Amino acid sequence: MKLARALAAAAVLLPLPLWAEPPSLDHQPSPCTVPDKPASLCATITADGQVGAARIYFRPAGEKFYSFVDMAFGGLNFCGTLPAPRGGKVQALEYYVQAVDDRYESQRTSTFNLEVKPDCEFPPLEKDSVKASSIVVHATNQKQGKKLPDEFVSTGVSFLPVATK
């Protein structure tokens, strides 16, 4: 009985529920992109509270470690810019989108393949030259080293390695 009263009081006094739903994430993958041009990928992300972080994790297909770029809210959805895949160095990128809300609940998409080919009909190219020239890529593992993988064009890209102790 005491537990029931305590729970009833908590339900009235607490403005937020004791449980939280993960963010809702909707992303329409592109089948391909072109070499040597940065790609812009977007997703609609909603949360019960605030979206704390939205990221695109990506890697050349078959590689071991992912890198990530942060996504920014653009009024309708969240978008992030991937560095340009270097022509002749990479056939496809594997990527997924992940969002975390202000209660640390997370949600991610399935892993998608983004083929890199010169004859892509509707490539998701980054049209904003400022965004295309100021891409920040974060490593997820110390073994990725201190520079962007050779499969990507490094012009306009800052690479942040994992901090060592």
C-alpha cells in the first residue's frame, strides 16, 4: 500500500515519465553517390524531449572501424556531410544514422550501402560549399590513427583521432 501511494505521488510530482522512448528516426537511403564529391545525408529525427546528438557512422565497405560526422538540425531534418570518397579507391560505403535524446535513449537505422560510381543518377551531393569545405570526421578507435583514411579526399576535412591517455 505504501508503494502504491509513493508511485501515485511520484506520478503527480514528476513532469516526465519514469520510462523514455528512444528517438524516432526516419532515413531514406540513397543507392549511390559519385566519387570525389562530398555527400549530404539527412534524416527526420524526433524525440519525447530533445535530440541530444545525431550522427552518421560510416566506413569503406569491409573495413573494420567506423568514423562519424555529426548531423545538424536544418529546420526540417538533421543532415550531415560525408567526406568525398576517392575515385578508384572505394567501391561502396557502409553507413548508419544514430540519434541519442536528452535522456540517453538511442536509436539507429539499419546499415546501408552507398555505392560509389561515376554514373549515379541522383547522388546525394552536398550543395553548400561551406559545409563541403568544413567537414569534421571523428575516429571511433585509436587504431584508426591520426589522419583520414586514404579512401577519402582530405580537402576541407578535419580528422579528430580518438584521444589517448
